[in-house]
Amino acid sequence: MTDRAAAVERGRQERVAAERLRRATRAVGSFISQSRLNGLAVAIVALVLLVAAFGPLIAPQSPDQPDLSFILQGPSVHHWFGTDNIGRDLFSRVLAGCRISVEVAIIILSLSVALGTILGIVSGLAGGLVDEFIMRITDLFLAFPGFILAAAIAATLGPSLPHTVLALAVVFWPWYTRLTRGQVLSLREREFVLASRLAGGGTLWIATRHLVRNVLPIVTVQVSLDVGYAILSTSSLSFLSLGAQPPSPEWGAIITEGRSYLQTAWWWTTIPGLALALTILGFNLLGDGLRDWIDPRLRGSLGGVQE
Amino acid sequence: MVFVLWGVTLVTFFLSRVVPGDPARLMAGPQASPGAIANLRHIYGLDKPLLVQYGRYLGDLSRLNLGVSFVTRRSVRTDIATYLPATAELAGYALIVGFLLAVVTATVSAYRRGTATDVTGRLTAIGGLSIPAFWLALLLQLLFHVQLGWFPLGGRLSPGVTPPSQITGLLTVDSLLTGRFGDFADAASHLVLPVTTLALGVYGLMVRIIRTSVIDALGEEYVRTAEAKGLSRWRVLRRHVLRNAMLPAVTVLGLEFGLLAAGVFVVESVFQWPGLGNYTFNAIHNSDYSATLGATLVIAAMYVVVNLIVDIAYLYLDPRIRYA
């Protein structure tokens, strides 16, 4: 009897999972078919994620392996992206840099989303002095142009990639607090939240069970819009020697190294920069497309629909 | 606003006093005796508790005294006043060029909505926001200086050219005012590559905003009325569509300022442009904390003021806000 119950339950779970997968596939399909640019975005982002995950497996060499018999070679069959001044293979370095950029973006946004949404929910639910206090703190951080504040923090902590990540998380979190708080202020008056409260739901239950779930879509869109900016800021700081330091294969750091060889080795700065620009473009297109897709008010302005 | 400005001083002050390098040691040089370092520390009040240092700093600020740069050995206020016009000239031209190009692209995109032209327009806008400024700057140097030799590598004037007497601090304006047309051409050719780099970001942001607002305006009844009256397409565009569509462009000026501040930082560093971004960059790398503090403070203060002006301008431009 219990075996049968378990089998029924397993079957139900499988059906639910299959249904979820079907819905997700359909959602991706409808997203791609909505605009030509969405398809491009999905293609670029998929490529970037694949390279970040499996890049080191297809890299012909270690990114740090010097080979003094092949210094400053232009792109060729052996070295697709050329080599640098100590003969490191730039193709391998660009692949390694991809993983760094994706990891950095994930860490920056996880930190700021975690802190930002928690404080936003607390602020929106608590109201009063707590709300006032948290909002004034966000004001302090939002009073600076983001990049300038990040540069100042990174410089203060001492230039290194982890410090850059921390600096950018400090810059990003207040935006998530503001966003979440605004959502919570309207959600907390909605019937389903009031009903849950009447049914005896505690504050923690309401926050985790109802608010987090409903805030998630809009936060996801904001994250997708911010990924490109996080990657761009990280590489810009590295380029200014305030982030990742050579010999790290972070893209901004590679370009800084190559800058001294601009006249003799064009590929050294050009190709890693192209990879960087393409990655940022992919995420920006994805974020833009997702925002328009989720916000029906903007749907008409996508290009797919004519008046 | 006063609260925000005070918060800014608090953040910058505590940030820069945690700088790992010891400012007194840096200032005294590597051969200085411990006594000399202690002496300097005493002169600049670096041996006092942080709270006392901060109190002193606020007192100085109220007299518009930003302290002395350890590197240039001049007052930070003088330094900023020296470097600000170069940045203003660079950012000003970038704003104008980016904005004008954006209006054209956005209008064409909005009128041809959904066509391949529109998609291309939007792609150039997102591209403008996606291309890293430091990389584009290097590419432009590679192509237009190294390969073609059309434009100089960096700086504001060619070596040997004496700058025109300072009237506004903007070299292109001053050279024209004093009638030195050769110098004008020289200053202008130095501006082309950095302005192009900066303008691309401005363009990207503005196209997105203006395109959406032109589309909104085209759907409004006053546009239909104007068309029904038999006004020419151009007149409808100029008098009714663009005038209303410019409103959202004003609201993002704050965002624009933040974008330009980041761009200036990077672009001035690549083009060796003697502006505020380059000054701040050098200050950070030399642990010159008075200068870092002063420059960051001035940039943040300008940012706060720009945002305030945007709020006020919006109130003035859109009377509906008052009743909302």
C-alpha cells in the first residue's frame, strides 16, 4: 500500500517536472520568437556560458604557459588569437578570462541581490524608523556615481580581483533594496498576503513564502540587465590597474598588458576586447529583451508587433 | 540634500583614511627619518583620532578648503579648478554629439518601428552601451593614429603649442575668442577621438529613452489632431512629437552624468587627457588622499546637484506632476 502510494507520488512528481520543463521550453521559444534580437541574445549568452563552463577543456594550452619560441605571433592555425610577449597562447587566455568574467558577475550579483532583497523586504515590511534608516543608508551609496564609488573602494582596499568584486557589490545592493522595497509596499496590501496573515501566517512565513516569490521575477529582470554592467565595470577597473592584476587572464588585465604593444601586436588588445564587447552585448540584449517580454506595457515597442 | 552631501563627506573621509599606504611616509619620501615622518604627521594632523580629523576636515570644507595634494603640493581646490575645464570640454562635446546623433537614430527608428531599420538602430544603441570605452579608445588610437595618422595619440594640444590665454578654460572656445584659428584646429583634432569614445555611451542611453518616448508621442491624440489639421510631417515632428519626447531625456540626465563620470575616468586615462578623471586616477595610485577625497567629493556633489536640477526641471517641464 505504501509502495503504491510512493509510486503514485513519484509519478505525480515526474508529471509536474515534465510539465515544468514543457512550460520552460515554451517560454524560451516565445521569448526567442518575439524579436530577432532576442534570438541573438540567447545565442550569445549560451555561447558565453558554454565557454565559461568548458573553455579550459578545449583550450590548447594552459593560459599561463609561456613559450619563448613563439613570442608576439599574429593569429595563425596554431595560435588562433596569436601570442603575447612571452609566448602565451591568447586563445587559451581569452577562454580562461571568460570563466573569470562569468564567475565575477555571478558573485557580485549574488552578494548584492541577497543583501539588497533582504533589506528591501525588511524595510518594506517593518516601515517606520527601520524603513527610514535603511532608506537613508541607500541614499548615501546612491549619492555617488557608481563607478567612481567602486573605484574609490577598490583603491582603498588595495587593487585585487576580490576587492573589485566587493566594491561592485557595495555599489549594486542599494538598487535591489529600493526595487524590492517598492514591490513589497504594494504586495503587502494584496489579498493573498492579508489572507495568509488572517490564517495565522507569521511575518517570516509571509516574507519567505509570499514576498520572495513575487519579488523574484522583477529582480531576475534587473539581474539580467546588470550582468553586462558588472562585467564591464570589473574589466574597466582591471584596465585601470584597480582590479585583477597581470598575469591574471581577466580580460581587462590582458588588454592593459597588451596596450604597450599596440603598435606591434594589434591582436593582443583587439581580440580579447572583442570577446568582452560581445559578452556584454549578449547580456545587455538579453536583459533588454526580458524586460520588454515581462512588462506587457512595453511589448508593443519590441519591433515584432506593428500598430 | 544637505543630508546627502554630509553623507558623501562621511563616506569619502572614512574610505580614504583606511588607505593602506601611510600618507606621511609617502610625502616624506623613502629616505626620511622616522622623526621627519612623525613631524609631517603632526603638521597635517594625521596623529589625531579619526573623529578629530573628520571634525577638522568638515571645518575646512565649510571654508571651501579641500586640503593640500601631497603630489602636486598645491591646494586641491586649485588643482580641481585647473583640471575641471578640460573635463568639461570633453564631456560637453560628447554630450552634444551623442545627443544629436541619438535624436536622429531614435526618430528614424520610431517612425519605422518594427522594420529592419529599427532593429539596426536599436542594435547600435545597445552596442554603444556594450562596447567597453577603454577598448574602443585603444582601437581608435590604433586605427586613426598608428595606421592612418589622422589624429594625435592624446593630450589637449600638440607639444610646442602654447595654450591661448584662459578665458573659459575651454581651449576650442578660448582659441576662437582670441582669434587663433590654428590652435583651434589643433585643439579640435585632439578632441575627436576621446569625444567619439565618450559620445558612444551617451548615444546608447539616449537612443533607448528617446525612441520609446517618440513612439509614445506618436500614439497621442494631439499628434493625430496636428496631422488632421494638415500640418506637414516635418512640422508635426518638430513642434509636437520631439518637443514632448524630450521630457524623458531630461530625466535621465542624472544617469547620464554617472555614465559620463565613469567614461571620463577611463577615456582620460587612455588619451592622457589632463582632466579631473586623470587627476583622480593619479591621486588614487599615489595614495594622495586629500586629492582623492577632494575630487571624489566634488564629483559626488556635482552628481547630487545634477539630480536636484533634474527634479526641479521635471516639475517645471511637466505641470501634471504638481497635481499628482
